[in-house]
Amino acid sequence: MSMKHIAVIKGGWSAEREVSLSSGAQAASALEDAGYRVTEIDADPSLASVLADLKPDVVFNALHGRWGEDGCIQGVLEIMELPYTHSGVLASSLAMDKQRAKFVLDHAGVPTPKGVIVPLRDALDTMPAPFVVKPNNEGSSVGVVVVREGDNRARDALLQPIGEAEEVLVEKYIAGRELTAAVLGDRTFCVTEIVSRSDFYDYDSKYADGGSEHVLPADIPDAITGLVLEMALRAHNALGCRGLSRADFRYDERLGEEGLYCLEVNTQPGLTPTSLAPEQAAHCGLSFPELCAWLVEDASCQR
């Protein structure tokens, strides 16, 4: 193991650059603790030539957001025949496209909120409030807006966080508790409840100190715990994920099992000090260096 040279790619130029830099730094330190030789690379358009010169044994993908987890870098690594961590081209692109992921998940028996793709200009006139407006291909809750009944904010101010997207996903708002479960290979860990200080588990709640409280294992009925874990694994397999993924849910306890919906699947879960997947792994006895080493040993190049 000590002979393996791992290139940790991080940063990039997506809206999640800062999160990726943190994930990459944490992963690099953990891999060094696990006995690997590590080179950290802040990804830019010259990444392919940098990797060609470096010739690592494995690429640890710590990129987040567009280009890093939507199948693009995965395709580059496939062409270069470099084994890499996390999901491959198809699973990455599917999971990042929220509407197409819905089709796959619904077909696999994993309920998702009703949603439709519309031009941004029509977003506020698509369905009765409350509803959610979000970019169809961003992660970490970037640009997500919750519109509630009686919201009197000006239209431009309301949609300002979404940015320049021409089309958006408008989705029924699911009331209730935020739950999440990570999958590693063919196993699940536990269910975490996220108690956010915002309306929902937004970007700041995920990454700002004190932005949210994580309760694990979640204080929910055993039947709901089992169903969340089952759905997380089913979603992971339906999308064709590899390595580590994390499925996020909303649970309206007034409706019992009928009130559980999968919001999305993240194929590149954060690895920052406040991230959920490493926290769940540690709770189940897998240290962060062991988690990162597992991902390296699971790396492949799906040709």
C-alpha cells in the first residue's frame, strides 16, 4: 500500500470550489496517514497534462459540482486509463441531472417529489406554493429557493440565488424532517437527522460552523430507519453508483412510510470536517483514513 501514488484532485472552478478544496485537503491528509504517497492537485484546464506527467496509480476525485461530479472528469480519466474513486461516467451524469435521476429512482421504487423542468421565467407560476426552485445540475443545495404561500418578495429577489440558469427544476416542497444515509459499496451505515438553522439544509447549513446539528442515529421509528437505508442502497444501485454515495430524504412523520421521499443522490459526498458521510462511517467504526483507503482500493477505470 505504501508504494501506491495517489493524486488527489480538488478545487476546480465550480460553485463548490471551496468545499472541494477542504474535502481534498482532508482526504490527502488521511491517505498519508494510511501510508500512501500523495500529491494534491488544484484542478484547472491543464489537469490532463499534469496527470499524464505525474502518472499516479490512482486518482482520488475530491472535486464537487459541475465538471467534477457530472461525468466530465470521469470521462477524461477513462480516456487516460487512470483508475479513479467514486462513481463512473454514467452514474455521475445521471445523479447530477436531477430530473433524469428522478425517472430512474421512481422506476426503482424510490419515491421522489413531483417536479418539472421549466424556463426560469415561468418558475413561479408552475405549481401552487409551497414549492422548491433549483438548478437541475448543481450540488450542495447551490441556488435552491423555497417559495412558500404568501411569499411577498419581489420576483427578481426571490430567484436571485439561482443565478443565470435558463431552465430550472420546480419541485413540490415536502414538509418534515431532513434525513440522510450514506452507502459504501454494498453497505449502509446509519441514518442521520439534520436539524438546520435555516428553512432547509442549504449550502451554509452544510458547510458553515454551527449551520446545522447532526443527530445520529436519527431518533425515528425502526421501520423508517430500515426504509431509509433500503432506499439509499436501492438508489445507489439503480443509478449505478460506485464507492461512496449519500442519499438525502425528507420525512413527513404525519404520513408514516408514505411520507418518505428521496430528494437526491450525491455521488461525491463532502469530506470536510462537517460532512455527513465520514461522520456516519466513524459512528459505525470506520475511521476517516480507513474510509479514504477503502475508496482508493475500490478505484477502477470502467472501460
